[in-house]
Amino acid sequence: MPDRPHLACIVADLRLARIAVREAAAAGATVELWSPPDGAASLGVGFWAALDRAIAETPESRESTGPGRAVTVLDCGDAPGFALAALREGLHAVHVTVRDDVREKLAAVAEACGAALHPGPPPALDLRDRLDPAASCRFALRHAHGPPA
């Protein structure tokens, strides 16, 4: 059975996130919605947690294993404190660039919270600077394969 198409993109607001989820669902794909680099600092953990909850309530995301299944990833840069705050807010995937010993401790906390540290790297598709983000998603999905291992 071939891998389901997978879309990974950077979004910074609910409008772009909904576009990506809608296009992924239409293509029978899963989607990873990444914050911008250092998004925890620039957007805020609370904002990203609210976006995560709003996306979870979209009709396309309600079926957790079906097309349109969305995973949000908050980029915490090199700040483990932001990663801990994100885990306290109930986020399930965070990306943080820290020393290996710090990463191990954060991974243990994430696992205890039912979450995980995303290994990265962030996706190349950044919807923030696209004139037609829906068309950009469709183009990326036509050339997509399954999620990275």
C-alpha cells in the first residue's frame, strides 16, 4: 500500500492553517502545520495552543487518522523554557534545538505529557509569503510522498 501524501508547511495564522488542512484533506493527505522559526517567541505559546485547538475542531481534522489529519509543530528555537510551556499548554509536538542532555530531559517530560519532540528540520514550504497559498499546497501535494521517517 503506498504512503498517503503528506504536506508540511509553515503557517502563522488560522487562515493559512485552515487552507493547508482543507487542501490536504482534498488530496487525501495528512498535514504538519509548523510555526515560523522561533514561533514560540514571536507568536507566543498561548497563541499557538489556541490555533492547535481551532484546527482540531475543523471538520477535516476531526477524523484523527483520515485525510486532513493535522499535526501542529511549535518551533521553540533554542529555548527549552518555551518547549516546557508548550507541553504545559497541551501541545503534542514541539521542535527545539538544544544540547543532547537537555533534549533527553525534555523528551522525558514530553513523553510523560503524551507529546513528543519533533526532530525537524522545518519544512521548506512557507505559506506566509505565497500569493496563492492554496495553489502552493496543491503543487506541493502533487509532488509529495509520505511523511518523513
